[in-house]
Amino acid sequence: MEGRNPLNNGRSSDDKPNSDGVKPRTPTSSYRKLRRELSKTKLRIPHIWLRHRGLEPSDVFLASYPRSGVSWTRFILYEILTGEEAGFAAVNAGIRGVGRHTLGLRALPKNGRLIATHEQYRKEYKRAIYLVRDGRDVALSEFAYTSALEFFHGDLDQFLRTFLCGKISGFAPWHRHVSSWLDSPIAETERLMVVHYEDLRQNPVQGFTSIAEFLGLDVDPKRIQRAVTNNSLEKMKKKEVAEPQKASMKDRFVRNGFVQGWRSKLTEQQLEFIEQHAGSVLARLGYPVFSQQQAAVHSRPALQRTSSLS
């Protein structure tokens, strides 16, 4: 049927009863919406502290701001670590988020775990991979995601103001999150690997080979190639159909993963607003910035891309 979301199991995309007289479910419960709002307050501080208990020196963190390509990255890393096919349930059980890490897969040297986190840098993070993506593409993806889950109600202009100047989530504005990692005590040491999502998309086999080496893994190159092939964008979308996620009810959890998709989607005024608040961080990461003010505000050298990914 034209206009039907293949992921919503036949439910209508609006709030009217469908042909069977059943009103469609909302993608997010009132309880989950309340939890998200509380996560933006100081009440999250003791909660986050509790979630970071039980960590071990051999653990490595896969850190990122939300919507930076971490789901795709986790799927491939899961197959590299286990040699088994990645699906949402398997990946979520194996490469767990911080706070649920107790039962995480122990597949790293010295019985370590790969633990995902969206938090800003914390002193508990002794060794980490920080996955970054152009903040303009992150904003577009986060806008679609939060709108689909009914966490945000408004247009893109309103979203950008919240994304850059307020709290769209409990993880701080994008540029502040990035800076917390780039200015952390482990930055520019062998304990932090900064990976650009765009580099992984351009050359995934080489990129994930470098990540495997950072993790101390000795992996057959054929396994890495197979993991990349098994988790192409189209195959990820099919996996979402098989295991629908919350966002699947109104949109897709797995989106298009565009690189520089912002060029055709953001207006000149929106780009100026983004650069006003995050231009220096974009430039520091090596992303193109067009503001005339950039030369004045940017005083730090651009972050050098990992040579193996260039």
C-alpha cells in the first residue's frame, strides 16, 4: 500500500483508528518520555554515577554522541568479536551500554568488555574509541529520531536551537560533548582513538582493521570483510524489519547514514546558526566550515585524521 511504513506492522501513521478499528500505539510510553525529561535535570547525576560502577581496567569504551553511526559500528564490531551474525537483540546483549555492562560480552584481551556510552568524557573512561560524525548530519538524524519517538515537537529551526543551545537529551550540546573528549586527559595519547564516521563509510575494511588493532585483537581479515558485507545499509534496514525498534513505528531507526547530507537539507540561515555555535569544533575535527568569522574564532589546529583511515 502506498505511503505505508513497512516497519509499523500495518498500523496507520496517524492517530486515527485503522481499518480494523484499532487505534495505533504511540512509539513511546508516557513513562519513557518522563524518564527522558528527568535525564535532562540534575537528578541524572547520582543515577549516572551508579551506572558507572563495576567497571574494570580491561574494559574499552565505544563512545559517541547519539546518531553518530554507532549502531552500524556496533553491529560490525560484534561480528568481528564473535564471528556470529549480528542482530539487534544479539548486539544489545553483547556490546552493552554503560549501566548494563555487567553481563556484557568478554571478548577483549584480559577478559575485557567493549562498552558503549553516549556520555561526555568521565574519569572512569581509561581507554576508549570516540566515534565522531559531522554535527550537521548528526542534527538532522537526531531531529528525525526524536520527532519519530515524540520526544520533540517542533520544526527544524526550533530543534537546532535546542540541539545547540539547550538540552535535546541529557548528553549536552553536540559541540560540548565533542570538546569534552578532545580535551580529555586521554586525548592525544594511545588510550584514545578518534574515528570519523565518514572515514569508516569510505573505507570500512581498513577502518575496522585499525579499530581491531586498537582493541588488541588478532582477527582474520576475511572476518572483517564478512562483517562489513553483512552489515551494509540495506542489510541493516532488513534487520530492522525483522526486529523493529521503537522508532520503527513512525519512521526508521536505521536511516540513510548520509555523509554530508546536510548540504542539500539545511538552509543558509540554519548553517550560519550552527557555525555560530559549533563552527570552531567542526573545524577542529576537520569538517568544512564556511563562516567568515571562522578565521577569527578558530585558534586550534584541525584534528589530524588517523593515517590508516585517510
